[in-house]
Amino acid sequence: MFLSISAVVLVGAAIYALWRFGRLAMSHAALCTLFGFLLASSSLAPYINATIQTGAEFIAGLNP
């Protein structure tokens, strides 16, 4: 678990640096995908899933 969270932090920092300098290329997108997989296996996954589901339900409930 500790290694997984460390990897999430490391990859997250790398993605932030790439975004900050404005050069998000295909290799950077692959790094973002890796970050997603690492985050999905972390202890934060249920909270992220609940937040996304709540946001989707909120958007679905909006009247046009």
C-alpha cells in the first residue's frame, strides 16, 4: 500500500509538471493513463468513484 501511494504521488507530480509547462504530448497522455491505473488501485478509489457518481447524478438531474 505504501509503495502504491508513493507511486501515485510521484506520477501525479510528473503530470502536474507537464501540465504546468504546457507541453502535454502523447507520451504524457500515456503517463496520465498510468496515473489513473495507480490511483484506481489506491485507497482513494472508492472516494473518487463516489464523487464522480455524485457529480454524474447531479448533472443528470439538471433541467434544461
